[in-house]
Amino acid sequence: MKISENLPQFNNQKALFIVAGKQEAVFYFVADSQAEELKRIRLHKPKYSDKEGYFQRKGRGRIFGSGSVLETKNRKLRKDFIKELNNNLQDILGKRDVEEIYLFSPSHMMKSIKKSLPASAFKKLKQSYKGNYCEAHIFKILKKLEAKPKIIIPKSKEALKLLKRFRV
């Protein structure tokens, strides 16, 4: 699809946008004023039918209480999702020539996704944004690139001194 003129055009650049959520991700390829959705992946929560984690508290012939610790296996879901994301990313990088990669992900997933990226993809990672934009249109995602970061101007001399000292 053609990119609107008031958004970044990516002329003479080939960029890959990885838009990830908790259990879904979308890959966009943007080049020469064109945006294309390459792949959409989604993992569904498994539904358990047995009484996994069911317990009873008993004593002297009575049942004092019972309950269930039926929890979704969040770590396993996250691990499976990242594995699926990596497999699809490697397939895309094998088929397409990508110069830059932009990552959009919720803050609780950002670190694990970045850590799992292949070295070649990590070198091409230009910027990462926190937030869940899986259902957002590509134009809204491109608008995020256009937004300028907020510049904080200190009001006191002491704050200015501290900022100068710790700035990298």
C-alpha cells in the first residue's frame, strides 16, 4: 500500500517493522513509499481440561477447604512466542534485504525480544518503541517515528549541573 505523503517515506531505504504484543506479532516491510504486511503470527492460550493443580485440605475426617491453582503457563507461552517470532524473523531476513529494523513491543516483552534477536538483526535495530501496536494501522506506527522526543529543560542550576555530569 502507498504511504501517505505526510509520513516518513523511506525512499532508498528498506526497513522492517516488527510489531509485537504478548502473543501476537506483525511484520511490515517498508521501502520506496510502499508498505507491505509480510506476516502475522498469533499464539493462542492452551486450554487445559484436567484438574491440574487441584488440592484439598483434610484433617480428622473433614475437608477444610479445597481450591485450584489452574494458571496459564506464562513463561512457556512467552518462550514459545519468542521462538516463533525468531523463526519468522529469520525467514524474512533470508528472503528480503533489510537495512533497518524498528521494534514495537510492550515494555514487559521488550527485553526478552531484544535478547533473542539474531546478531545480524540486532545490528540493524535502529529504534525500539514501547507499546502494544499489533492492532494499529501501519500509518499510526509510521506516525510514531515522526514524533519528536520530549526535551526536558531543568529549572534550577543544580539540576542542570547534575544533567551535565551524568549525560553520556
